[in-house]
Amino acid sequence: MNEVVYRIIAIAGLILTILGNYFSLKARTRKKFTYLFFTIGATTLLIYSISIRDVIFIVLQSAVIITSIYEYYLVHIKKAKSPKIK
């Protein structure tokens, strides 16, 4: 692929990460969008880091993806399965 395309992918990843941070500040949208934006943003940044062959950045972005998916699991799936205490 062209280097310009990879840079556009990186910019999109940064924008999605910024949106994830923005939505994490909003109480009403925190649970819906934060981890989705973090995961997609980190994935696009992982694609860019693979294209530039930066091993440290590849490892760090992989850790961000795993962490975001795990946090999504804790907030959406595990919480939904736990019984409600009244």
C-alpha cells in the first residue's frame, strides 16, 4: 500500500482514540462508545505500526487492544451477567 494511505489510517486511529477519551468523560455515552473507539483506534494504529515495522509500537498497540476488549467485557458482558443487588 501507499505510504499516504497508512498515514491516513494512523490519523483515523488517533481521531478515534481522541473520541474515545472524549466519550469517556460523558456519563451518558461512557459505556456505549468508549471501548469501541479505543479498540478501533488502536487497531488502526496497529496497522500503521506494522506498516512502519516499529516493534515497540506494535507491542504497545496490541496491549491497548487487549486491554480495551477486556474492559468492554467487564463493563458490558460480565456486568450484564451479574445479579442485581437491591
